[in-house]
Amino acid sequence: MTSGAMPLRDSSRRSAALPRGRERSRVWLPMRVRYNQRMNIFAERHPGVWPADPQARAWARCAAAEMHSGFGVLRNECSMTVGLRLELHRVSDGLRSELARLEELWGEGLARFGGPFLAGAAFTAVDAFFVPVAFRVRSYGLPLGTVAAAYAQRLLELPSTRDWEAAALREPWREPGHDAEILAAGRVIEDRRAPAG
């Protein structure tokens, strides 16, 4: 193995190496391979999961892969919540950097393929990958430029997203560890969730 690489295990348990990124955590390669295989099988059975246009499809898959494997600071500092509205204690430099990358990525897709979704006129898998980010943007009041903020709002206004939100708000179950992560990140301004049961 070369320096600057991290060990991985493939499905046959042989060691493999991938270039080391910013994070030094181990990545379980078979999980990612299985996920991608399932997504591809689903897309083969259901036209429209990915854009029909080859350039839009290639871009969308790259953007979805970036979402799937990146934005670790956003995930860590803004834990997923649908029913809470928070004010962050602080916006770290890492979070600012990832928000800037998010604006760049979303702006590129919207401009290149004409919107209103990232890869064109239709909602596709790449947009689905970013719906949890749209929830985080709203829940934590994350600062985004006009184009990115409008896209996040568009995702939140989709009927399927509203159904997801309504179901989440009805859920009385709480996970104390998750709530602690959220409270460590910011001050709760509003709790729209059903009372804990």
C-alpha cells in the first residue's frame, strides 16, 4: 500500500487501497458497491430515475455520488431533523466551505440543464439525494444564495416531500442521542413535532 492511502476491504476480504481524503475514517467498500448496484437496478426498472440525456445523467450521477460520500461537516454539524427549527451556535469554516460547494454544485446543475431541477425539467434521483439537505437548510436556517435557497425551497414544496414531513411530524418517538447532537449544534427556536410518546 502506498503512503497517503487508506486500507479498504473488498467483498472477497482482500485488502485494497484508495487515496486518503480529508477524513481518516475507514470506508466499508462493499456497502457502497451494493448501494450503487441497487440504485442501478432500480433505475433500469424505472425509467426517469436518472435523466434520459446522457450528459445530464452523467452529471447527475456524479453530483449524487458527491452527496452520498461527501458533505461530512454538514452532516455532522447539522444532524437531520424535520420538525425542529434551530439557530446554530456558530457556523464553522468547514460548514461555510461545504455550503459554498453546495451552492456551486446546485448552481452548475440548474444553469447547465435549465432547471427547475438539478438535471433539467424533471425531478430525478439526484434531486432526491439533496432533499435531506433542503430540510437541513430550513431546519438550521443555513445561509445560501438566492439560486440555491430557491432550489431548496422547491424541493421542500414537492408533494412527496410534504408527505414525508407530515409523517415525520406525527412521529412521537425520540432518540435521546440524536436529540443531544441537535442541541449541541444550536438553540431550538421552534419544535413542530408531535409530543413525545
